[in-house]
Amino acid sequence: MRVTRDEVINLIRSLPEDKLESARDYLSFLYYAYGTSEAQMQAEDADWEGAFASNPEKHRALAREAQEDYLTGRTTLLTEYLALDARLRGQDNASFWKT
């Protein structure tokens, strides 16, 4: 099944306004993930590991901020994003993990 741009745009238009920031963040993640080579991702992962190792308190602060965002509803669980991605692909969540 081919998904059209209009279908994706209409799905986004149907989201409540308070979910648009999360949707934009997820779509940015997808754009980055699908447009980046494995070598580029590994190099970036190494950079992040080095940054976290050199400043563990900053890592803990980021973790606390993410937890606060979740607890206050400013972000949602990854499973909700995966469900959206599966719907865009015309799949159920179980088949998403097999792709």
C-alpha cells in the first residue's frame, strides 16, 4: 500500500494542537533516521557517548528534563509514535517490528 503526502498531511491536520510539537519532533526523527547512513549514526552515537562520559551531571539533567516532560504531558511514550508510524505504513504494531 502506497501512502500519499496528502494522507500524511491530513493525518497531521487531524491531530489536536497540543500534540503537534510531538508530531513534528517524531517526523524530524524519521527524516533524520531514514536519511542517515549507518556509519554516520555510529559516529554520532560515539560523539554522544563521549559527551555524556565527559559530563555525567549534564546527562542526569537531561534525563530529569525528559522525565518532567513526560510527567507533565509535554511528550508521550515512544509506543504512541510507533503506532503512528505503523498507521502511516498501513501496518499494525506487531508487523511494524518485523520490518
